Amino acid sequence: GGNRTKAAELLGTSRVTLWKKISRYGIEVE
């Protein structure tokens, strides 16, 4: 299950980056 954890971490960080980009452009997300 190590790979799955790593994948989840990658998804988490990319999601945070996405949110930062989104909030920078002022797009509201629920």
C-alpha cells in the first residue's frame, strides 16, 4: 500500500496547488 499513499500525497499537493491558482483568479469553489 506504499504506492497508494504516495499517490494520495501527490493528489493532495496538486489539489492544494490547484486551489491556490483558483483562489488567485477569484474563482469560487464549493
